[in-house]
Amino acid sequence: VTGAATLAGCGLDASPGQSGELLRSKAKLPTPFTVPLPIPPTKKPTSPGRYRVVQRKARLEILPGLKTEVLGYDGLFPGPTFDVRSGQTTVIEQVNELDVPTAVHLHGGHTPAASDGWPLDLLMPPGGHHDHGHHSMGGGDVKTGSRLYTYPNAQRAATLWYHDHRMDYTAPQVYRGLFGLHLIRDAEEDKLSLPAGEREIPLVIADRAFDEDGSFIYPAAPDRPGVESKYMEGVIGDVTLVNGAPWPIHEVDAVRYRLRILNAANARRYELAFDHGPAKFTQIGSDGGLLGAPVDHETLLIAPAERFDVIVDFSAYQPGDEVTLVNRLDRNAPVLRFKVARRAADDSHIPARLSTYAAVEPPAGAVRRLWRFRRGSAGGHQGWTINGKAFDPVRMQAQVRLGEYEIWSFVTDVHHPVHVHLAPFQVLSRRGGDPGPYDGGWKDTVDVRPAEVVEVLVRFSAHKGKYLIHCHNLEHEDMAMMAGFETI
Ligand code: C2O
Ligand code: CU
């Protein structure tokens, strides 16, 4: 996996597989593995199926002894975790008490278009004169103060996440804190005896850089929306946060754990590995829920927005042992440490057959579409394009019939994590060969390497309207690497 060569001369970080410009913190940083791993709180409904979230600023102690101003769902970083049942609709009232417009997207959700967080369907803060962005003519459905988002959750159990999707400003607004988890559970998953309770741990990984006073450093362009053009490859920081804490430590029993791993970074990829010992990653699920059968990995390569649901067995370690997750793409930089505390009983189980997931044979005559992800000019600036076009909210690049399988080919110049809204897909091939080791199951984001072609099989089964395909390197996305398509 090498993306660096193609980008040489663009001032990128030297790590292989990484695209982006490294920001260095000026704040005093803690010694790794001194801060405990926080677990984002589970969001409580106000009545069955109804929730209320306030988007607000908060000053949080992310680095010990310093305060960081965040934009947070309920003022949290990450936001609260939604833990819901498949087939049970949730209605979430989002209240904007920030001073910027927002748009909430449920990533991986099979969501009606009106609630999908189209980048111009803005939620404006109440009153006053606000920065409405440069695209108020784009015809969005704009609400002020609060907005209801309806999620049918009519899909299989999976690890989803929600985050801001405001046009041109997704990268800085997610960077400042507008992201969180949304878990869907179902009966198929309940039947398995997977590790649960304290032994089911979300790991939301993201990198950031901090100024001397603890504030986030983000290179916003002074003269136009989004990021400074020097950072068009992507913003990467020198501090690794897990669930909002820098290089945390977590105590575990010598038993199996279920880790739901999300890469919530704007642009950084991770190749997670254990620094020593027998631990490996037994993958049980991907973006769109359980695999058919478990897959073992020595290391876990995870691009922005991807999720891996894995079981890690600590039973071969001794009480007192410490085992560290490191990032192979960044010279084994630390991510998180587990401290094995004690032996304990374990009645969890990883069955050989996890779910009814099956690979789908593409039907003969399936519609084929080509999506080219390339550098190009966007609105007169250097930026990123899909099929030669910068994102234009009034131009749909495709009309897709509900209920039909289509074969989509993603073609890249440099490394791009490609994401499709509304429906998941199965990876059919990479570079004309077999799918890669991390491509199993239903995916909604696939990391397409430099000068590569990835073919996927996709089918949108419900909801007519406007949806998005885009690069999930958030700086690429804000610099116009996004296209609308319409389901009909
Ligand atoms: Cu995770 Cu269109 O986004
Ligand atoms: Cu990209």
C-alpha cells in the first residue's frame, strides 16, 4: 500500500499510504497511556424512539490541564452513541446552538432523502447575522433553530456513525467535534454469543493537532470556504485520539473483547497492529454489519469512515501484561494500550457462521457506471473532481433505478476513500483481480488506492431522491470531490 510516491513534491507526510499535510501541535502533550479510555455515553430517548440533541460549543479537557473548544453534539467529543434496534424508527430533534449552519448525515443509514443531510439542507442557528456560506442559492431545504431527522433503521445490525455534512465546511466542523456513533442491533446478532457489556468497546480513532492554549489547529482558508489550499491533500495531526482521549489506556480482563473500530479522521489512514504477543484481529463485521464468516487479520488497514467490527482475544496474555495498538503506517506510532488486569470467565463465542450474508452474483446486463476521482479545478481553484466536475448541488451525475443491481467502477489518480450514501455495496474486484483482505461484507466506504480501479455491486432498494457519492478524505470532499445522483 503506497500512495506517497504519487504525491511526492506536494509536501506530504513521509509515511507510506498516507496522504495529507502534517500539522504539529504546540501544546504540551501527555505521555502516551496515561489518560483512561473514555466510552461515549449512550443517548437516552425523551420518549420511545424520540431523541433531542443540542449542537453546542463546549470547553473540554482533552489534553490534561488544557481546555479545547469543541463543536459537539450535546457538547461532547465524540457525540453520544445511539444504540437502537433494527426496524424501529428513531426521530432525532437536532437543535443548533452553534454560530455556524450544520447538516447531520447518518453515515451508512438507509435514510429518506429529506433526512440524509444533503449539504444544503441546512440547520441554521437561531437569529442574528450568520455566515450562510457561498451557496445559499443552491436550493436547499433550510430550517432555523431545530430540525427533525427521521431514521427508519430498516437495515441489519451494523456500526454506523453520524457527522456534519455542511457544504464546503464538513472537514473543519467534523474536526472540531461534530461526529458520533449510531449502532443498530438485531435478532440475528443477538443469537450469537458475542462479547457484550463492558466487553464490547467502541474505538473511534481520529487525529488532531493542538495549539499552545489547547485549541484545535485547523488551517481554514481566509478568503474562501473550507481549507487552505496548501492542505488540499488532507489535514493530518500529530495527536491520536481514541474516543476523544490522547493515546489512552484501558484495562481488560484476559478474555475476548468485541471492538467496534471507526476511523473518524479527516484524512489519515491507520494500519493497526499489536506491538507484541499473540493478539490478532478476528473480523466479524464491516461497514454494513456481520460478515458471513469470521476473517483473521494480523494488521487492520482502515481508511477514513470505514468501520471494522473485530474480536480480540486477550486470554493468551498474563495478568500484568500490556499490549499496545500501534499504527504501522506511521512508524508504529502508538494509538492505544490495553492493560491485562486479571483472568476471568468467558462465555463468549465466535461461531464459524456469523450471519446469512452472501456474496451476490452480478446479474447479466447490469447497468455499469464509471466514477473517476481526480485532481482538477473546482470553482476556479485547484481542487478535486468526480468525472471531471466539481460538486454542483443542482447537477445530478446519474439517475439510478430503485431495485436494480448496478456495477460501479471507481477509478483514482491518488488514494481516495470512496463513500456512497443510502445503500451498501459489495466489492467485486480490485485492479481486475480479487477483492482485497479488507473488502469483505457489505461496505459503504472503500479505500481506492492510487491509480486503481475498484468495481462494486450496488443496489438501492428504497427511497427516491437526491443522494451523494464522494471522497471521504474530508478535505477532498470540501474541495468539491462529491457528486449528486438521483434514485428514481
Ligand atoms: Cu460519512 Cu457523505 O459521509
Ligand atoms: Cu480523495
